[in-house]
Amino acid sequence: MVPIVSQHTQALFETNDGTKPETISVMVTNASTIEEQLEEMKRMLAEKDAQIAALTSQLAAMANISDHKSDEKSDHEKGDREKNIRGHGIREVYTSSNPQFSGYLKPYPAHYDALPFPKGYQKPTFDKFDGVDGSPHEHLAHFFSACGETSQLDALLVRQFVQSLKGAAFTWYSQLQPGSILTWDDMQRAFLAQFVSSKNKVSIIDLADTKQESDESTNEFISRWRSLNLQCSEKLTELSAVQMCSNNLLPHIATFVSTAEPQTFEALVSKASNVERQVARKKIMTQRASFKDHRVDNTDESLATFVETDTKSNKCKGKEGSRKFTLKERKEVKYSFDDDDVEQIFSELNKARVIEPPEPKRQSEVNKTNDPRYCQYHRIVSHPTKDCFV
């Protein structure tokens, strides 16, 4: 068998530009004409096509077998997963109906307890948060500050935090799942999520409705109002907050404060305190004037009693005749002024020489005027001036 390549056959495989990228050799036997050669080539090409088709079929069959095996493996794995899920569900049902007691487990990793505190560290006495009163954010700030040098280690912060809780807050902590707290951030997030959401929100309306009480000083009220303002989610500018707080002062104070138009809380506190002192001074002057209207000339009796008494015998003159006052009767006497005004009134009477104090029994106590039990009349430490009955 001799390879024969005719010029005509070779031309069939030439490209348009005349190049011959490849010469195909065709094995032909007993073919003398071009037509016979072409027929032989067609036959050989058909055989090659048949071979290619057979190989393709074999590859497809092999792929099907592989897919079938993969499906069987996938079905097997799926069956295992379903079996595991069913087993897990059965275990959950069983354990829920027959719970096993394992004791208390801490929410943080056990090895945290093995970490030593810094040498010489004194554990502080933490303020206790009960989950009802106080601000959760402020509690975290106080706790973090109290931890001092241990605040740099998450493990030590997490370990100590339970010591700052009590009541409902401690109950919440004791119910945390084991392993749920790994870092200090985890603890803070869990704590705030529990107690910030459970507290009543402070709104602008709450701020507008918060008024100064009649027995509350201006400083106390402003501090209370500002504390509420910090808890309000709707933030006011300082000027707006100062104006609202100023309007909520007692009317007779707010009227004078508003004329100064304070721009800051520092200015508001200063102005409100001045007005409050002026109002108190005016009240004292009014009481003093009223007191003077009851004073009787040419008498050395104490005007603090407004009762006709014999200053020497300390006897009461009435329908039952002359008798001494009992201490109980002295305490039951109603006066036209408050007990808190007694010292001021006494000072005025003493200055006007209406009252002449006796000689002090204990000279060593004469100058102890800052003692809360000092009596200005007797000039000894025994009882407050307002409780002195002569």
C-alpha cells in the first residue's frame, strides 16, 4: 500500500491565500482515478466519524455511571443528615421531658477564673445595680472606673461584673447561657439590651412636664431636670434645654430668671440661685415686720412665746389662776413663724436688747456656735436654739 496524494486532492485543503497548513496523507489501494480516490477518502472519513461517535458514546456512558454513583453517595449523605436531625430532635424531646441537673455554670469560659489579679490589687466595693433604679449606662461607667488597672483585661472585667449586681439584675445574670459571654463587649451588649429596653423612655413631653416642687431648691431641680434630659432620645440644643428648664422653675422664680435670658446651664443656676435667695430674704423681712407688730413696749418678756408670762416665776395667768407651764405645754404652743426662723428672730431681738441672755453655765462652750446643738440663748451645747423654751 503506497501513500498517494494527488495535486487535485491536495488543492482541496489549500486555503484562499494559497497556504498549506497541513497535508493529509490518504492510504489508497488500487485507485487510479480521482473519483475513486475521493470515494476512498469518504469511506475512511465515515469510518473515523463512526469511531468518534463510539468514543463519544463510551464517554457519555462513563459519565452516567459516575453521576449515578455521585447520586447514590449524595442520597446516602442526605439520609445520614436526616437521621442525625431525627436523632437530635428525639434527644431534645427526651431531655426536655427529663431534664438533667448539672448545677450552675458561669456564662464566661472557665479559664477566666484562673487568671490572677494584679499584685496588690484591692477589690473595690461596687455600687449595686438592681435593674429597676438608676441608669444602666451610668452603672457601666461607674463599674469600669472602679475596676482601675483590671479594666485593661476583659477576663477580669467579666469576672467582677456580677459583684455589681443585685435583685432583678442578679437574677438576669444567673440565667445567662454558659459560653454566651466571651468578651467585655459581649457583657455590655447583653446588659444594655436587657435593661435599657426595659426602662421607660424619656421624651420631650416628659421634660416639659417636669416642674420644680415647692419644697425643692432651684439647684436640686435643675440637676434633676438635666439628668432626665440626658436620658431623652430626642436631643435638645443647650439653649433650648436651658429655656425649657427655666420655664419649669416655680412661677415666682421663673418670672425673674426669664428677664436675664440665661444661655447656659451655668448661667441659669447662678441666676436662679440669686433669685431664690432674694425671695427667701424678702420672706424673712416680711415675717420680721409681722413679728414687730406683736411686740409690746416696756416689757422684758420673750416675744418668742406671745404668751403673757411672769418672767421671774415663769407662771401662766389664766382662768385657773397662776401656775407654771409644763414642758409639754410649751412645746404645744403655736407661733406665727416657722421653727427655722427662730435663730434669725432671736438674733434681731438680742441685737435690740429685747432679750438678755443669762450667764453661761459652761464658759468652755460659749464659742462653739457651729455645733448643731448650740443654744444662742444659754450659750452652751445642749439643745438647738429653736428647741429652747425659757
